[in-house]
Amino acid sequence: MSETDKRGRLESDPFGARVTASGSVLISRGGRLVTTVRGRAAERLADALERAADDDRATQLLLAKATGHYKH
């Protein structure tokens, strides 16, 4: 992750995600809810997360972008 996460934050403090029955995606970090993605954006995110299921790096980048905390 050195190219996109120079401080290693996505490895030391990773995002977590859960798709609800209603289709929303709940994104958490450090045990706290960061954001909820709903609607068409949630559908796209859930599909992308499913495709990236075997790639932790890609999953973390998707979640970081979805939260808007990608550049921090």
C-alpha cells in the first residue's frame, strides 16, 4: 500500500463494511460507524466489494474512497 497509503493507516486501522438487508452499506473504522452509503451508490459499492473480496488492498481503497477520507 505504499503508493496510495504512505503512512500505512489502511493496514493498521482498516475499514470494515456490512451490507444490510435493505441494500445500504455501513462503513466502520475502529469499531465506529463512519458513514452509510445508500441507493444506487450502495449497489455499485456492494458490487465492487464483492469483486474485490479476495484483495484486501482494493477493498480498503474502495471503502476509503466511499467515505471521502481517501486523501487524509
